[in-house]
Amino acid sequence: MASISAIRTDWQTRGLGHPREGTKRLAHHHLEHMLTNPRLCGYRTYRGEILLDDAGQPVIGEWETINTVEAWEAVCAAV
């Protein structure tokens, strides 16, 4: 398992996750937010909260997911 700082360094050397203009590197907390974003596994969100349907289940978006729910939960637990 890689640390957040190792992932951040790798992304920056590859030109991914560009920081805002005028900053030198991607902030640690921004990378944590990116890696734990519920939208990665298809969950729809509003103001950072997962939207739930009438049955209390997460609402799934209409986009291709990057992670499975299980993989996303494992990343969240690790971070």
C-alpha cells in the first residue's frame, strides 16, 4: 500500500492532479478527497453527502465507475 505522499509525488511527476496555478504541489487533503470521493464507485453526491433513494440505498449515477464499492470502501478505510 502506498502512502498519500508517495501517490502525490508519483502523480505530480506524471503531470496528473495539477495543483492550482501558483502552488508548488498538490495538497495532501486534496488528494485524500479525490481518492475517497464516493463518485468513484458510482454513488451520486450532493454537497459531499451520498444521496439515498426512498429505500435508503445509495443513488447510482449514470457514468462509468473507476472503483467497485468494495475497493472504494477499502481505500476509505485505509485513508
